[in-house]
Amino acid sequence: MPRSSHLILLSAIALLAAGVVAALAAASEGDAVTGPTTDAPAETSPEAAAAPTSTAPSTTAVLGFPAIADHGEVRAVRTPVGLVLPVLGGEQGAWQVLTPCATSAVVPGEPVLGAHVVLDPGHGGDEPGAVGPTGLREADLNLDIARRVRALLEAEGATVVLTRDADVRMTLATRASIARTMSPVAFLSIHHNAAPVGRSGVPGSELYHQLADPESKRLAGLLWEEMQEHLAPFGTDWAIGDDPGARARRSMRTGDDYYGILRNAQGVTSVLTEAAYLSNPAENALLETEEFRDAEARAIADGVLRLLRTDDPGSGFKPTKEVAVPAGSGGGVRGCVDPPLA
């Protein structure tokens, strides 16, 4: 089309997307996931942001996983620098997307039509998360584990998307939007814990599920079982917190899921994992090893596969915990600067 018409089209797209982006940014501000007491509840959850482009659908099932359309809705795009970002509108070569900092931008990229599993490596960029005694950053550890889980699930035929595949800051609004637009069977936000309150003879893994999703609860119970099976054989001086096992947390202020990443991903079966205590010197030493990282990744992958392939109910369930503690500000838009997008 003529250059003037193309510019008019992009301007119109930007105006239409502005309201959506503003709402997402407002919901993200002050929201956090930095461990069991650092996720700031928001009054409202952001609405689904995608306005996908559609073509004639054609689906193909892969090794027991639900079918993903070969053609159809463009839910997200993979930019030239490898970021997967939710589509707000646009067309091939000029996609209007939600950026890591929950603003809008027009970028080129390859369409992503869906995923069986979305993995969310917590933190990133100037939000390192917990830091272990050896200087190991939680953000780096989370990403490494997510990549290992992806490799295991892809070997089983799954299509897997990571909310970030580099050391970049990503708001909760954008992370949750990726999960919703991909329509996966499971969404896992991968974290590692800090500030234990005692010691245990078994891993003090914490798996947080959504209040209103029975499959989220089942997945948390399956993951708890897998964590015990795969991590306990390492036999160390395990740390333990207030909430070992599989449970939900409810914000006493809002009555919703305490963790923003779970609250904002409503409609998608989601679990937040805290496999081990990075702040515990004994577990930090294990987390530095390939063997332990492989075991944690296998535990997560096997939990997802059991969700899809069995009727196992899971175990390790604990009563919902009411939380009144104010939370931190990580995961919001304040101070967020988008990385290069193309």
C-alpha cells in the first residue's frame, strides 16, 4: 500500500491498542512475584489483550498433546531478537504487540499460533530475585531450569513457549498476557525460595495453585510429588518455610489469588513453583550442579506430563492460607525500560 496509507493504518492500530495497554500497565504496577511474601495484589486483573489475526484453521495433534492450529489466530509473534510478545493487532511485518514493560510497539516477527505449555522464568533484568550465598541470581537459575524443562517437554512432542528467553525484565501483565493468548494446557511460573524458618529432612518445596481451578490444584499436587521423588535423593540439610506442600494463598485485602501471576492468568491452569531454597547454603550448593538442575527440570516436566496423561489426583495439599502481609513492587511497570525489540 502507499506509504501514507500504511502510516495511517499503523496510527489507527496504535490508538485502538492504547486503552488496552493502559489498563494492563495499571494492573501490573506494584505487582510482584519474588517469593512467598513479595507479590503485590492488585484490585483488578487485566483483561485479555489479544486481538489476533485469523486465517483458515488446520490442526495437527502431536503425541497425545492437544492440537495446535497450523494456520489460524496469530496469538503472538517471535521478534527478530527472540522475544515472544502478545499480538494486539496489525499484520505481517507490522505487528502491534504488548512489550515486556506493558506498553505497545510495532515490530516485525514470526507468528506464534499457540503452545501446549508456557513456562515463566521469574524475575530478570534489573529484578534479580533472590541471590544465593555464592552470588547465584534467582533470575538466572529460573531461566536455566525453564530451558531444561522446555527441552524435556519438546522431546515428548510439546510446543513450549517461554515468557522470556534472555535476561530481560518482564512485567507480570505481559507474562500473564502471553499465558492467556497462548491458551496452553499448563502455565508454570518458575521460582526459587528465600528466607526459610527452619530445617527439614525432606525438600521444603512450595507449589502454589489458583483458588478457583481444580486442575491447577491437581497440577500443584502432582508437582509436589515429583519434587519429593526427584529431589529428596540428594539428601541435604533442607530448608523449610511456613508453606511446604501444595496450596493456594488468598489475599485478605481483595479475596483473590495472592500471587499476581496466578490471578492475572485466570482461565489458564497455572502453578507457581518454589522447588528449593536458594538462600540455604546447602541447597545453593546443589543448585549450582547440573545433576540437581536436571532433577528439578525432570520433576516439573513429569508433573506436566502426568497432568495430561493420567487421572492422578496429586498429594501434599495444605489448606488455603489467608495473607495480609503487604507485598513488594517487583513485576510492575514503574522504572521498567523495554529492551531492544527487533
